[in-house]
Amino acid sequence: MNENWQEMKKQAITWLKEAGQMLKEAINLPLQVQTKSHPNDLVTEMDYKVERFLTKNIKSAYPTHRVLGEEEAGAHLSTTEGILWVIDPIDGTTNFVHQKFNFTISLAIVSNNVGQVGIIYNVMNEEWYTAVAGKGAYLNDNRLKQLTETTITEAVIGMNSRWLLKEEHANKKRLHTLVRKARSIRSYGSASLELAYVATGRLDSYLNFQLSPWDYAAGIVILKEVGGRITDFNNRPLPLLEGSSVLASRPRLHEEVLSYL
Ligand code: 2AM
Ligand code: CA
Ligand code: CA
Ligand code: CA
């Protein structure tokens, strides 16, 4: 297959810009906020609007491609064959509602299970983290450097503190040890943004016990370009048709953190 991934990335950026504009215009208007799996799992009409807008554009430009989105698109996909667009219309809906800051639109183009394009767009500050497989990763126009190694004692690790309270977690004690050993812990509330932060070195590691493909598909492509590692807690590649635990880190630190999970 001889697809023009750079061209598709450019096309996707024009759609994301328009979607970002929709979010900026909606942000100070009253939002209809509903809950999904639990009272803190929020969704707004803008999550649906952006996903429908992107899906419509993708399908009309590339009728043979398929779309997997958080809210509606591709809910019953059973294979990753062909070209699949994996989108999260708002990653960090709680931030969108409460902070009006630090939420992204995350988009990946995956061909036969291999990520080819990744875009994580931090809407309110116009930070675009992008990558095409084999062509390097960028923050806006600046090419990101290869990640260097570090150790836990010098690492700033991203995680949601609620995981520390998880009663049924078999390795709770070890997780507490990890938090004590690390230099510092951060929580930004947008998984894709936190993966982008690992790619730029703002975070040394990011972990989450349960995420979905639209949270990490773009991050996989971007991290690979800078030599970052991203796997589940058992060091296996991440699935694209179901959810998973996720650890992303600088090289070497990854193995060290895995031993605490
Ligand atoms: P979302 O905003 O797209 O739902 C918040 O810590 C991060 O975890 C966000 O990236 C959020 O994505 C993601 N997340 C994944 N599953 C979630 C869930 N069931 N409830 C809340 N946030 C979830
Ligand atoms: Ca959600
Ligand atoms: Ca998400
Ligand atoms: Ca979302």
C-alpha cells in the first residue's frame, strides 16, 4: 500500500482546527453535561458534536476507511484490518467542563494495526503534538528530541491519585513505594496530553490502570518516534479493539517502573 500519510495528517489538522474552534466557541456557553459509567464520568453535547463532525469528514474524504471513536463511531468493530481512524473528540472532558483548559482532541490513523499518524491537539493553548511513522515527532514546528534515560528517584511520574486507593489492587504496597521513591507525581486529567508530555520529557513516566484505544492510539505513534516506551503493565503491546492498563516512559525507566506495577 502506498498511502500518503503526510497528506492525510495535513488534512486531519484542518479538520481538527475547525473542531477546536467549535470547542472554543462552546466553552463559555451553558453546556449540557451528562454522566456515563459513573457520576464522575462526564459527557457533553460537544463530545458528540465533534466526534460526528470528524467522522463525517473522514467518511466523505475516505469512504473505505473506518472510524473508531469514544462516543459512537465503530462501537462494534471486530478487526483492525484496513485503515482505521481512532478518535477521542474531547480527551479530558472533566477539564473541558470544570477548568476550560488542558483537554485535547486526539486522532490516530492506523493501517493494519500499525499506527501511521498521531495527532494530540491541546485546544486552548494551540499545542499540536504530531507524528508520522518514521518521520519524527513534533510539537508545533519543533522536532522532538530522542528521549534519554533516567531513574525513578529523579523521575516525575503522571498518574491519577485515585488509583492509590484502589482496595482490590494486588500490588498496592508496591505502588505506594513507587510514589514515595519518585521525585514527584503529577495529574493533568487528560491521558493523551500526559502521553504527549512523556514524549516531550515534561513527564518521565505516565501510568493508568484502565484506558481505551482512543486515549492512547495517537500517543503510541508519537512516543515511538522519540524512542519512548508504551505498553500495558505486563510489558505487552497495547490493543486497539479493547481497553488496557497503560505505562509510557523514557527507555530503561520503563522496566524499572514496571517492576512496581
Ligand atoms: P475522557 O475525558 O475522554 O473520558 C482522566 O483521568 C483521563 O482518563 C481522561 O483522559 C479520560 O478520558 C480518561 N478516562 C478513560 N476512561 C475513563 C472513565 N471511565 N471515566 C473518566 N475518565 C476516563
Ligand atoms: Ca469520556
Ligand atoms: Ca479519553
Ligand atoms: Ca473523550
